[in-house]
Amino acid sequence: MSQTGSAISHIECRGCGQTYGLDLTEFPCRECGGILDAKYDYDALGVSRADVADRGGSMWKYRELLPIQDETNIVSLGEGNTPIIDCPDLADELGVARVAIKDEGQNPTNTFKDRGASASLSGASEQGIEEVALPSAGNAGQAAAAYAAQAGIDCHVVLNYQSNDIQKNLVRAHGGELHLAEGKLDAAGDRFGELRAEEGWYTVATFQTPFRHEGKKTLGFEIYEQFDWEAPDEIFYPTGGGVGLIGIWKAYQEFHELGWLETQEPPSLNAVQTDGCAPIVEAIEDEADEHSPWQSPESIGRGIEVPDPGASPWILEAVYETNGTGVAVSDAEALHGAVTSARKAGVEMCVEPGAAMAGAMKLADEDGLDPEDEVLIVNTGAGNKASGPLTYGLHQENRWDGAPGAP
Ligand SMILES: Cc1ncc(COP(=O)(O)O)c(C=O)c1O
Ligand SMILES: [Zn+2]
């Protein structure tokens, strides 16, 4: 076996503190149902910042800080190592020093979900699992199906009727077994729960497996490295379940602990949602430590139409400890954000990152950004994931008058 040099030591429950060995395959915590998190022995890390910086390749360049021990179990399609694209026109428009986009649309299945899929399917592979399952709004299911196929693992994906044809068809194209639930994301979650109870599937669902947010951590690692081991002042993240936001937060904490950062200041993590489903933004406005479930969610940004995000205490910790905030934008503003990114930066976005762009524009409009600020927008998914909503948005363009930054 060729070792990755991973410094992982154990798995710990964030709910009750119970610790588990690396052979754990029953997720989430069997004592309390809490979120499981990978813990590392940083003193045992056998690499320096310079060693890592010199490496090219996928997100696995950070393999010592990822939870896989045997290199042959890594399931990779070349995910990560995505570019930062500078947008001077947008910096002018927002009145800040710099606007950059982290372009996760350039991942193998066109979203940042590939990082979580790569880590969770690698974890399944290392644990000798032959069949996995997850519920998804669409993109995570597509990514899981792709990585499962690469690993020779059977994959069950529970989507709902709102998932788009690209997502449904590509799950099947990768050989995944598609299950469709009647209803919204919560219906897919319920159906997944029933099927899993019957079939005993190994779960790669958000915050059930401890591996997905580990994969997303590499998004943060790359951002800090690409900002020369500093951090942007403000990051705008389209927040659904919060996996990526927590990944960026955990990445900051690990690099900080290792002394790899040139700055003590974390980036302010700003959670952007749409006003039809904004439980995190509402909790931030109420200065609450957890969300209240959102009644009647309705957003065309399906990946952020998450009415009951179970990890809200962790998301809110990340926002509060970094002096971030919450911003809610309308669906029309999100589409306008996506089109603005295409026109001003050449970066194609789907609806969810369009919301993040619109959130930055809105905060700038409300004088919430500093002229010195370096601002990073996370483009979580490419424009080709949202051709339907974009058709609608472009027809509605004349209604954008009044939206922050509208032409
Ligand atoms: C394109 C896109 N952006 C953002 C999100 C929200 O992700 P997170 O769970 O990290 O909040 C999703 C989730 O489905 C998504 O597909
Ligand atoms: Zn527990």
C-alpha cells in the first residue's frame, strides 16, 4: 500500500463528542445523530507549506490533510485546482479594490460538488463499500454518480421532480440508479431515509458522511494559497446546506493552526440565499445560534432551496466568528447576478452563484463593503446547469431596473 501521509487521527461527533475509529461506516453519529467530523494530528504532518505549494494537480495535492490513507483508494477525475478569475470591471462597479471569482464551474461535472464526491467515494472505496446512496437537489447526485462509476461502486441517487434534465440524465449516463421523489428536496430526503432503512445503504449524504465537507475544505485551501497564503477580505457563498462554507471555514482553522497563513484575519464569510428560502439569513438577522425551518420554500436556485439545514449552528459559527453577514436576494436578482458575471467577467454561472454575485452587489449598494476590500465570489456551478432559468431571466431583463448594479 502506498501511503498518502494523511495526518487523520479519528472521527469525532460534533453533537456529543463521541470519538470513533477510521473503520466507522455507520453515519451519522450512532449515539446522538450528530455531525461527524474528521480530526487530524497536526504535529504528525510530514509536509511543509512549501512542499505542498510546489505540487500541481488536483485537490489531492493536500492529501496529508484529507481523510484517505492508501493512495490507491483515491477516486479522482482531476477535481479542484480551479482558477481565480479577476474582474476589474466588477471591482469598479462595486467600488472595491478587487473582485475575483473562484471558478468551480471548471470541475469535471461542472460544480464544486466534485470535491465532496471525490472525498466521499474515496472514503467508501477505502472502507471496501460496494453500494452508496444520497439524496440531492441534482448537482451532488450527478457528481456522486460520476465518482462512483470511476470507483466501480453502485450509486443510488434520490432526486426530486425539480432537478433538471442535465442532472437526471447524467446520473443515469454515469450508470447511477435514479430514484425520483414527488415533491421538493425534503421529499427526496424522506424517500432516501425510507429506502436506506429498507436497503441498509452506506450514505454519502450531506453531513451524514464525514467525508464530503473534508473534500470541500480543499476549496478553502486553494483560495488561501491563491491569495498568496492570505485571505480575501470578503467571501460570498451561495448557502444551502452550508457544506462549502463550512469547508472554507475549516480550511482557515487548519491553515491557521499549522501557521501556514500570513494573516491572522479570517475572510468574512457571507452566506447568500434567495428571499424565497432564507433560513440562515433570517437566523443571522435574529442573531440566533441556529435556524428555524423555513415554511413553503420557493426558489429557482434549487441547490440553495434548503429549508431546514441541519448544520446551521456550524454555519452560523463560521459567519459570526469571521464577522460575515447574511444577504437575501430575489430570484430575479440572482439571474441578474449570473448574467452580470457572464457579461463582465466571461464566467458562466448557474442561479445559485448568481445569487452570491447579486449578494455582493447588494451589500456594495448598501455601503456594506470597504473601498480597500478584496472580494471573492464562489462560482459553485457553471451556467450550463441553469439554461432553463437563464432563458426566463433573459426574457425578464427589462424588469431588472432597480436591482443593484442593473444595466
Ligand atoms: C450550484 C450550487 N451552489 C450551491 C449549493 C449549496 O451548497 P452547500 O450545501 O455547500 O451550501 C448547491 C447545492 O446543491 C449547488 O448545487
Ligand atoms: Zn454524537
